[in-house]
Amino acid sequence: MQQGILNRRYLRVKVFQALYAYESSNADLTVGEKNMLKSINDIHELYLYMLVLVTDVADMARRQVETNKEKRLPTEEDLNPNLKFVENQVIAAIENNEEIKKLVESKKISWAIESDNVKKLWRLVRDSDEYIEYMANPKRSFQEDKQFVITIFKKYIAEYEVLHDFLEDRSIYWYDDLSLVCVNIVKMLNGLKADTPEYKSILPPLFKDKEDDIQFVKDLFRKTIQHNAELGDMIDQNTSNWELERIAILDVMLMKMALCEVLYFRNIPVKVSLNEYIELSKNYSTPNSSNFINGVLDKLSIQLKNEGRIMKTGRGLMN
């Protein structure tokens, strides 16, 4: 089975974002779930936007080649340009792939409104040491083309913050999703081969197991909300030196999600749930949150285990 873009940790992030939006807006549970699923599915659209940006940079290079030929007094270089970049085999594989062409057209993926900034990005690439070195090498190979595309994507295209505002206007979640998408684009580029046919899918699926993953995010979202009061009381009773209102709201939310998994997800090991949310707190809460959350969850997991409230199915899942 092909590895999906979204692993379980990132699915937890999407539920976390959805719970925060739900609590902030007092939204209807069904509406909150619908918005969460949309934010997850929209990640594929972001993936296409970033992939198309690679081909748009190459298209800007082609336009410059044609413009230079039409100069009133073109130079020898204008008339006989170095076409190594515009004929890059990896970029051609992306442009000619039938699946990508259909998706780009159906989803109306376009940077046209940002054409001036795409042109500036092309100039940034054109003036880079990497581009100059690549173009100066007269030899051509698929492997060299691939490595060059990966280099400029990671160093210039993915990091071009001027265009990030355009993406954020399309989805408030895409700022957090961008690094995940770019990592997966690099994985896809690394996997391309010179003999990959145009009809073969080169895009990774969003999910490893769509049915299972969708059910997981739905259950985690709904159960955390349904048991919100109970989970809040448990945290309150085990943070004796803190009033619940004084604990960072993101910390409380992460602990509620962790406890929800411990109590109501029978096939996920306790240790996995606790570790996942401690790790998430390092990126999504305060600098001291991970130690605080670790202490509270460790105490609560021992207490719940001793009370016989943790019901797991399968060997080793209690630990």
C-alpha cells in the first residue's frame, strides 16, 4: 500500500485545529466536523498549487527565451539560447502527466493572479549559483535534472514567502500544512524515474487507509467534544496547584484529546497516545507545555489503569 501524505500525527493536528475552531466559535458539531474534513481534503489542492509553481517557473523561463528572440537586435545567445532548464526532463514529466493535468484543470489551480511574483521567483532562481552551475554543465541526465529541481524547490520555491499570503487567503490552515506538503513533493520528485509513463499516477494519496483514517478523525473529534466535561474534570482534579482556567487552553485541549484516546480508542496503545500529544505540545503550545502535559498525563494514566477504566483490545496496548 502506498504511503499517504497524512500520517496519524498530522491527522491529530487537524482534529486539534478543528476542536480549537469549534470551541472558539461555538459551532454546531456537524458543521465543525464538515469543516475539519474539508481542511484535510484541501491539502491535496495545496500540493497541486506548489507543484504547479515548479512548472510555472519553467514556463516563465520559456517566455523569456521567446521574448529574447524577438528583440530588435538579438544577440547570438538570444537566437541560440541554452535550453537545458526549459527542457528539464523532470519538469516535463510533471507537465505531461495526465492525472496532474486533469486535476489542475478540474480544480482550477492557477498562479495567474500572482504572475508578477512568479516572474520574480523565476529571476531569483535564474540568478542563483545553483542555476548558473546547472546551466554551465553541457551534459544532460535525468538524475541531474531531478537533483536540480529538488534543490531549487527546497531552497527557493518552497521558501518564497511572497506567495504564502496568496495561499493563506485561500485557506487559514495552509500555513501549517505547507511544510508537510513540501516534504511530500520532494519525496515524489525523488521517486520519479526517466521511464515513468505519462498515464501513470505520480501523486501520493492523501491517506494511507482513507476509510480508517477518516473514521479516526471523526471519532476523535466527536468523542472529545461529547466527553468534554468529564475529561475537563479529570484534568482539574489532577492539577491541584492550578485552576483549569489558568492552564493554557491549548494544553487543556491536547490533554483532553490524549485522555479521550486512552479511554475510548481500544486499539491504540496508551504510550503511543501520551507520546503523540506530548510531541504535539512542543510545536503547538507554550515552551514549558510538554513537561507539564507529560506530568499530568502520566499521573492520570496510572490512576485510570489502577481504577480499571482503561479498556484496550490486544496484547501490549495497556502500556
